[in-house]
Amino acid sequence: MLDNFLQLAAAMILATRDSMSEARILAYEKHMLAYLEGIKDLYPNISIVPNHHLALHLPEFLRSMGPWRNFEAGPYEMYNGMLQDAPHNSRFGEFLK
């Protein structure tokens, strides 16, 4: 179980680096596949969930968009929260004074 968890940890460390290279992407794929195969071996009665499937598509995004920070949702979610907290008095289209 520990070895399987370490495969996941290695994959996440590689996927979230500040810079990306083809070698890192290939290493991520190797570790993620080993993690998912380990899950199937350790827990034969459970199903793979959508996040596991999506993790296999991450290399496509890393190749086309670069490091994770370029396309993660965190900053956009923060701005949405700031906009929701801004006073608008339910009068859309009017400037507040």
C-alpha cells in the first residue's frame, strides 16, 4: 500500500512542477499508470472513478498548455469570490457611487 501511495505522490510532484518537460510528462504517466494498476491489484472489488480516468488525460494538457499553474482554476475561483463579495445592490448595469 505504501509503494502504491508513493507512486501517486511521485506523479503529483511531477505534474505540479513550475516547469514542464517531455521527460517529466513521461515520468508522470509512468507513475500514474503504476498507481492505477496498484489500485486494481490492492482493491480488486472497487471501480476506478472519473478522477482516475481524468488523471490519464493530464499529460495532454501538460503538453499543450505547459505547467499546471497555467491552467488551474485556483486564481479564477478567487476572482469569482471577489466579484460575488462586491456590493451591487441588485442593480446590474449601474455604477455604484
